[in-house]
Amino acid sequence: AEKVGGFEALYLTGYGTVASHLALPDAGLAGYRDMIDRVRTLASVVSVPLICDADTGFGGLLNVDHTTRGYEAAGAAAIQLEDQAFPKKCGHTPGKRLVSTEAAAARVAVASDARRSKANFLIVARTDAIAVEGLDAALRRAEAYARAGADILFVEAPETAADLAAVGRAFGGSSDVKLLINVVEGGKTPHLSPDEYYDLGFHLAIYPATAFLAAGNAYEAVYADLRDRGATDPDRLADFADFSRTMGFGRVWDFD
């Protein structure tokens, strides 16, 4: 996405980070140290703001404070915190459990207070309540998180166009908070165009699964070719020299 350009922000996904870095499912198995190194690495090589997933904050309120300070210092532009109980689950998979609204709002409040710059480091508050308590409860939770200091509200996994419209009506016209939609190909939320999401009241859309789903499909296809034909199809591959420049070899060659 950085190479293609044209995006106003990028998103560091917990699912994708845990899968690529640890070869594990997004089920609360990664910790702060696993994530902070990835935050720091990606923030150092991108040219646009980086929104970073921090699950539930990796522990109690003191951990939320530490995680927020760490993410901000590492170069993130926003931290995402959710209201699941530990161990958390991917938002588009079953088996999710929630902490109380008050406990989740406390996470948001602690994160808001911990940051050094409210202008340059934003708090994204996510609720997974639709799947557990229903849409109305999710909207009430999101409202509480906005009062606690969230800058961006993330109501996870609306399952119908009517759900999307209800979320948009509740918060899309607010001047105090922005509204985020999570677009997961094959997930629970209807896949609309960016303009359609905007018309419903959403201000930004993230596509956290797009790259790793595309990459996974490409890996399987190219290795199947190699196994079955003993050769690879050049049309399926990036140009090696161009890819090397993307990885920074241009500077290495100039330095040498």
C-alpha cells in the first residue's frame, strides 16, 4: 500500500501481524513485546499515519497506560483498543466475550490520559458487542467510549446494511468523534464501496485482511505451479529488481 500510494493512512492489523510474525491465530496469544517491535518497524518506513491494533491493551489499566505510551513513542498515529475480555478473539470469528462497559471505558480514559499529544495521537475505541449483546448495546457502549475520550469509534462487524445505517445515524454526524468501518473480505460486514460507506456516515475504512488474503492465495498458486510443473510462471511474480528496490536495496547499491 505504501508503494502504490494514494492512501491517507495505513493500518497495522493484529490478525496479520500475529499470523506473519508468530504463525499463530489472532486469539490473545501475542503480547505487548510482540506488537511494539512491529509498530516501531512499520512506523519507521511509512510516509502516512499508522493506525495500530493493541487488542485489549495487553493486561490491566496499568498495561493500557504502558501500551499507549509505548505505541506513541514507537511512531504510531493512533492506537486501537477493544472491549473484549482476555483472551480476545478476531472480531469476525466466534467465541468473543466482553468486559463491562465501565471497564472498557476505563481503558479508553486511561489511554486518553496517557498520550503526550491529543492532536497527533488518536484513540480508536472498538466494541465487539454486536455479536455478543446486540446492536443497541453496541451503540450504547460506543457512546460511553466517546465520553471516555475516544477520537474514533469502531463498532465491529455490523452484519447487514440496516446495521451499518444505524451505526452511521448514531455517530456519523458527530463533530466530536469519527466513525471507522472494518472491511474484511469474507467477513461479516457487507462489502460496499468507499463512497457508500461515506454516505452512511463512516469517515474512514480499514481493509486489514486484503493484503494477507491476496498474498496467501498467491503463495498457494505459485507453489502449486512449482510442484506440478517444476517451474514458476513469471506473470505471477513481481520483478526481482523492482522488488529489491522496494526493500531498500537502491540505497545499498548507491552506498556501495
